[in-house]
Amino acid sequence: QKEVEQNSGPLSVPEGAIASLNCTYSDRGSQSFFWYRQYSGKSPELIMFIYSNGDKEDGRFTAQLNKASQYVSLLIRDSQPSDSATYLCAVPGVSGGYNKLIFGAGTRLAVHP
Amino acid sequence: DVKVTQSSRYLVKRTGEKVFLECVQDMDHENMFWYRQDPGLGLRLIYFSYDVKMKEKGDIPEGYSVSREKKERFSLILESASTNQTSMYLCASSLGQSMNTEAFFGQGTRLTVV
């Protein structure tokens, strides 16, 4: 099992709809979770982080965390074409004996007008 | 604003050349990372460093080495470039001993080895 798993997509949603992006992780000891957005040809930028079980909202973005199920999701409300990007989930974990930030492969989101 | 700067956006090198990719951060971060990103494979960690002169292998260190002589600078070295090292290379930095902090990325270097 991969340490951080995401559906590669593409996830295609119409403009104005809710986009739901999912991520599962294997390390039960993980405490914080990051969502990065990466536009084509650009570097990743942080858009959300969450530490506690439940929901965290920031504008049109909501992160949902369920530690018991080892599941974190990102909801984008009122999706816009400018949201079209790859979304990377990242989880701090221990790999090879060292603490490091472990990224999923990313989900490509396409918002069509 | 945190700034992570990579020395080149695009590089074209020949097979067998020694290649240096430079990364500088201006926020006094302890941790620095080199990733490569390939379609369908996501971000793969090559090397990281949590202090000056300290380095640790990531998931795919073969064919690479690194140098961190100063806290703000982390260099990735391709000892003898090969075509399978054609990729997007991303440098990142983060604060503190824990990984529970945001990683800030440079703009990326797209390396082509011919």
C-alpha cells in the first residue's frame, strides 16, 4: 500500500459545481495534512492544512479529516475554470527512518464552463 | 514572504555532463528538499537536509548527490547526466524539526538531458 494515495483523475466538473478530492494515508500517527495546488508548469502552493478531525473551511475550500478512517478530503464549492489544476495531498510521516513530508501523486481537476 | 529560488527554469545538458542545480531560500529554514516530478509518478524525494552539512537520502537518490555548505543553499548534483534524468526538479524548504509545517517550493527547473 502506498503511503499516500489519491485518484489520479482527471476529475471533470462543470463550473459552479462542488469538486470533491480524496486522499487516504497509511500512517495512523500522522497529525497534520496539507493540500497543495499545482497549475500546469508551475510549482505546488499550499491552499489548505488541517490538524483536527472534522471540517476546516477557508473561502470556497473545505478540508475534511477523519483520522479513524485515515481519510482526508478537499471540497471546492462553486468550482471555477481557474481551479483547474492538480491537487496534491501531503502527509508528514516516517519513511526510511526519517521524518519527511510524503506526497500523493495528485488528482487532476478540470472545471469546464 | 518566503522565497525559494532555483537558479534556472530550463536547462538542456548532454549525456555524461555533470549538472548542478542550485536552490536558495531566504527564511532561515532548517529543512530543504529536492524532488523530481514526472507525469503519473507525482513528487519523488531525492535528498533532503535538516541542517548545514547534513543530508539524508530520499526515495530515489541513485545518480544524484547534494551539498549544503550554508543554511540557505542546497545544491543537487547529477554526477553524470543520463536521459532518464530528464524531469522537472523542485526544491522546497520548511521550518523546524517536525515535518508538521508547510513546505515552500521554488519555481522548478525543467531539465532535459540529450
